[in-house]
Amino acid sequence: MASKRGTGKRKAGAGKISVTVREIPGKARTASVARGAAISDLLSSLRINRERVVVRKNGRLLPESEALSNGDVVEVVSIISGG
Amino acid sequence: MELHYTGEVLCAKHFTRKFWRRVKRHLSKEGLITSGDRVGIGLSGGKDSTVLLNVLHELFSRRTDISLVAITVDEGIAGYRSPSLEVARRACGRLGIKHVVISARDEFGRTLDEAVRIAGTQEQAPCSYCGVIRRHLLNVAARRAGCTKVATGHNLDDEAESVLMDFVRGDVNKMMRLGAKVGVRSFKGFVQRVKPLRLIPEKEIALFAILNGIEFDPAVCPYSHLALREDVRDAINALEVAHPGTKFAIVRTADRILPHVQKGFFGAVPQACGSCGELSSGPLCRFCQYAEELDSMEKGKKKGNGGSA
Ligand SMILES: [Zn+2]
């Protein structure tokens, strides 16, 4: 695991990690979650209902139990469409 | 992949295998598509109908006793329908399935956008117009194409929403028409509707589409935020997260109760609409009622007094 510390980024609080969330459709934002948090924790902290989205990292679909690492970039893709 | 309602975590291969098993089981258990059927597939170009098209093609294209035709209803919603129509065309071209398009402008005399412009968005939500127009045109196109069944891409979420919406609106008549097979009562000219994906959660249909590289149009209808369905969907999704299995429970409960209630409910004999001849619960079907309503609203507006109802 490459260390991303000390790159000038705002340092996440103690016991916290920082991840980038790209909502599709929507925009990117940074979120801070507890170390060891899973994707499902991230979704609930962002008030995104997991029934409405699928989550990808580097193009791969992820189970929501997967733990996040500091610096992760995840895509949260809305699945609600016109039918 | 996680199936929260069973607590299972599946890899892509097992997820796909399980998806097929459930679709096949539902098709055969309910006898949705049988030998001799010509199936009209309602194809909007969205994920549900595009997955349905691919699923039915995979299951039935090699059969000589079953044939498929795709039907797209063009409601006339600017900026929304044209891209999905292209997706639908491409999908049919790729799979070699005949594709017919039927439009509200031709058959209803107005596009949905025009209807909304006349009627406004408050009293009659665009979705109630659209639902009636779509069902009507799907039936007309299916009959013209010689279909014995119409298959639509309704998923578990849609079905659970419909059950709760009918409760919220107190619409018992509409509720009586829910179920695996819709319109079983035989009526000349009415093509029976089936929903092969109605026990598959929406999210799993999206996952199936992504995992199998099925192209679909992700656009959301510009009118959907006006609908009661949107509120009901949020409520059900909140319940599902807190209580996994909620959606299945809602649909299964309705499925178990309805057959008993339906027997006593359909007193009135279905009749033919006096204007267009389609199946109707009164002398004039909803499609023709709406067309008349819009005509008189438009006349009222043209008189210059804003046409208050
Ligand atoms: Zn009519």
C-alpha cells in the first residue's frame, strides 16, 4: 500500500481516511470516513441509499462490504432510470 | 455482489447463474411464454427493457415455435425519447429482432409534451397520461404485429411500488389488476401482458446489464420527479435497507391475497370502448377520455380566459 501522506492534502482526522467519491451523474467530492470503513458505511454517511446505486473502483464493481483505503477513488453510479 | 435479502455475497459468475435460474423458474412456474406464442417486447431502451430483450432473445431465439418482436412507444418527450430510441434500434439490429415504433403523435393526436403543455403538471400528473397512452399503444402495436403476449420489463421494485401506490391512492380497481399475469380475462383484441423480470430487484437488473456489457440509456424521464412513484420508491428503499426483504414481502403478500379477492371483485363485464374498441371498464376508455379532455381544455384556453377547470 503506497503511502499518500504528506502530499499537501488536508489531513484526515485521527483514525480517519479520505476518499474521493465520483457520483454518476453528478460531481466528485471528498469524503472522510473511519479507518476500516466499508463502502456501505460511506454510502450511509453520504445519505445515499444503496438500493439506488452500484459502486465501482477502477472500473470494477465492488461489493458493499469491501473496506476502503485512504486515497481510494470510487464511482457511485445511479441505477434509477426511466425503465 | 451482495444480495442483502439473503445475506449472500456472490461473484459475477454465480450472480449471473442465479439471475438466469430465477428468471427461468418464474417463466415456467407462471407459464408466461409457451409454445405458439408471438411475444411483443415493450422496449424503451432503458436498462430493464433492454435486459428483457436480451434475456428473451437468449432463451427463445432458437425456438421455431416462439417468435419475438420489439415494440417501442414514442410518447413524444423531447430530449428523452430520441436517444433511447436509438439504443433500442441498435439492440434490435444486433440481435436480429424485428422492431416496430408506435407514436403518440400519430395515434393519440398529440405528443406527451403537448398534452402536458395543455393540461399542466398539477392536477393530472404527466405520468397518469403517459401510463394510459403507453399501455394503450403497446396493445395496439402488439395486436397489429400479431402478438399473443406482450412482455414488459417491470422489476421487483416497480411491482412493490405499484402495490403501495394503490394503497396510498386508495385505488382498489387498479390494485385488482396487479399480479404475474395481467389481463388474463379474455377479451377480443386485448393482448395478455406478462412481466418475466418482476421478481428481480432493480439493482440486480442494473448489475446484470453492466456485467454482460448490455448497452442501455441511463436517462431519467424529465417528468418522473412529479410522480407519487418517486416518493413511494424512496420510502420502500429506506425500508429495504433497514429491513432487507421488504420488496419481496410486499409483492409476495399482494400475490397471495389478490387471487382470492379478484374472484369476487370483477363483477362488471369488460366492454369495448365506444370510440376506439379497446378494452374498457366504461363506455369510453381512459385513452379516449384523455383525448377528449385535452380537446376541450385546449378550446377553453383558445377562448382566451385561461380555461379554468
Ligand atoms: Zn377508446
